[in-house]
Amino acid sequence: MNILVLNGPNINMLGIREPGIYGKEDYNFLCETVTNYAKEKGVNIELYQSNHEGDLVDKIQQACGKIDGIVFNPAAYTHTSVALLDALKSVSIPTVEVHISDVSKREDFRQVSYVRAACVKTISGHGIAGYVEAMDFLIENYGENK
Ligand code: DQA
């Protein structure tokens, strides 16, 4: 099974940005955590982070036919991007929407998720562990031994 862990803008600033909301662990820790978990589970993993909406659209399109599941934290683009929604709908790859913080308890503008309509599940507020939960969900429901 091939899983893409895709992160949007400012996720590269983890550990520095608003640690009271996003925690003290940095992006490298996130990458190590999901890479180690992939090894443990015997799945292939690809990691990609971009601050640019079009780059994320390109990455989703390139996943078509190659990737079996996407763990996606679109970050701020969650709340604005029809382009990312359309990209996910175009490729029909099972995608879990992940947020480190609990967006449901934050500002009104974070209550809207454009991508959610194209996602099989949303995990919010579980920190970096949410990425591992998302991988588990994809492995259990869409993996080779499903
Ligand atoms: C986030 C929540 C978004 O509202 C915010 O813009 C982010 C990160 C999260 O992981 O909690 O950048 O997706």
C-alpha cells in the first residue's frame, strides 16, 4: 500500500508557530513519526509539504494511479480551497482530513472545510498522533489485507 502524507501551508513551522495550539514538536518529528509507523505497518509512505495551493493540487493529481490513500492536512487552505476539493474529487483516492488542533473549538472561519466533502474521515485535535490514526484507518479500510 502506498500512502501520501500531504501537508499544507505553515505546517513546516511546527514547533515554532503557536506552540500552545500546535504543540512543541516540529515538522521533522512529524515526518519521523509517520515514517516509523509506515515501516512498522509495512506500507510505503511519501511525504510532501507545500505553502502553495497549486503545488498541493499538482501533488494530488500526480498521486492518481500511484497512491492508495492520502493523509491530508490542508492547513489554512481547508477553509478556502475549492481547487483542493476538486483535485481530491478528480483522483478519487481515499483521503483522511487531519488537523493537529481541534478546529471545531476555534474561530468561526475554521468551522468551514471545503475539502471535507471529498474525504472519508476527519481527525481533529489529536496532535501529531492524528496522522498515525489516519494511516491506521486507511490501512484497515483500504490496505492489502482489508
Ligand atoms: C490546522 C488548522 C487550520 O485552521 C490552520 O490554518 C492550520 C493548521 C491544524 O492542523 O490544526 O494551519 O489545519
